[in-house]
Amino acid sequence: MTNPAERLVDLLDLEQIEVNIFRGRSPQESLQRVFGGQVAGQALVAAGRTTDGERPVHSLHAYFLYPGIPGVPIVYQVERVRDGRSFTTRRVTAVQRGRTIFNLTASFHRPEEGGFEHQLPPVREVPDPESLPTVAQEVGEHLGALPEALERMARRQPFDIRYVDRLRWNTEDIKDSEPRSAVWMRAVGPLGDDPLVHTCALTYASDMTLLDAVRIPVEPLYGPRGFDMASLDHAMWFHRPFRADEWLLYDQESPIAVGGRGLARGRIYDLQGRLLVTVVQEGLFRRIER
């Protein structure tokens, strides 16, 4: 049986059914809707497949319009907006059962020397990723044993996620918490050497924990949920090359939550503290009526 990293690579390997049209699988999962990171990652693959492969993606901007249906294939239609001397622009529409569920605009830039560089250093010192427990280990430690459903989910997870701050389990744990979170993450196995695969895999992972920062002041990350949440839009800027199968620090914060929407932003660093990617996302939050 293939491991979760191989399954992720397979999930991102779209079927080309016309010059600018691709079809992606949507696994049958026990979820209400298709995971947003999957749709964003597949859409970026479709965009990248219509370029010459010599220009890495430098930014993407996307909107989640309707929830995707698990188990139903998604068709990605690519519009070739621009092929300039330095930049290439693509617009992608994701369609499922005749309805547009997602759209994305991606820009690709020919590598060039800028003449100068700078970056702000990481906000805080964090423990080494190997010194931290996996999410499954932390949940199992707290509960005494990992429930069967969570164990099955952990085995399918394509990314190893390790929270820098231990998981909060009750209202006392979240008392006076700031809307911040940080995780180390990497694919659970090799992803090959195609830079587009690594970029799309990280796009997939960028949607996994970002909205945690919005929730932290109001409810524990694990246990009964008081709020339902859904991604509204997602933007990423890719600054430097990276490998998604090596350890990356995802430092996340929420500057504001108001009117049923929460804004979250994240910065992704490598082990040397170099800023690789910047992410911004807005999510919808609604109280679950019981």
C-alpha cells in the first residue's frame, strides 16, 4: 500500500482531458466537504501544467465559492491570461457537477536577480521539531489511547504536524491565550524532485492549521467544537525555493475576528530561519447550535 505522501503526489497528478482542461480526483472521505487545501493544490497544478515550467509560481489568490462534494471528480478549466517576458498569469475555475466551486489566479515569475535582499527575522524562538510530539502522540497521551477513528485519520495524513505550543484541551488552557499558533510540518515521505509538486503540496498543507489562530482564544483545538468554520479566500506569496518534505515552521496569527469572519496570516520558514512563503486567509465562523 502506498504511503500518505505518495497518495498526495497521486492526488496532485491531474488527468489532462483537453488543452486547458484537467480532471482531479476527490477522495471519498468522512467529511462534509472537500478539504480546501486539496482544491487549491490541484488548481495550482492545473495552472502550472499550462506554463513552460521555467517560471516558478510567486503568488496565488483564491476564493472558495461552494463546498466540494467528497468522492466526485473536480474539473479544472485554465484560462491563459498572460504570457509576458517576465510574468505568466493563469486563471483557474474548479467545476463540480456543473457548478463553479472555486477559482484561483496564479502568477509565475522568471527568476532574476533583484540587486538586494532583506527579511525580518522569525518572531520567536521555537523548539526543534524532532523534540515535539506528533499530533497523534499528543492526543493519545492525553486520552490514554488514540481512538480508532483518529488512528485511521492519522495513518492517512500526508503531513507530519507538530504544534510548538502543546494542544489546549479545556477552557482553563485557553484562558488569556493570544490568537497565535505555530506548527512544524513536513510531508511524511519523499515527494520527488518536481518543484511544482512541492509548491502544490505546501499549498495543500497551508490550509490545514491556519484558522487555528482565530479559534485559540475561544475554544480548545481538540474536543467538542463550539464553532463551525470554513475558508472563504486564500492568498500565498512564494519567496524562495523549498522542499515540502523537509521541516518547515508555520508561524500563524489572527490580527482580527469580527462579524462572523476571522483573518489569519502565516509565515513559513525553513530550519535556518529563512522566510519562504507568506499566507493570508479569511474564514467564516458560525456557532454550532446543539
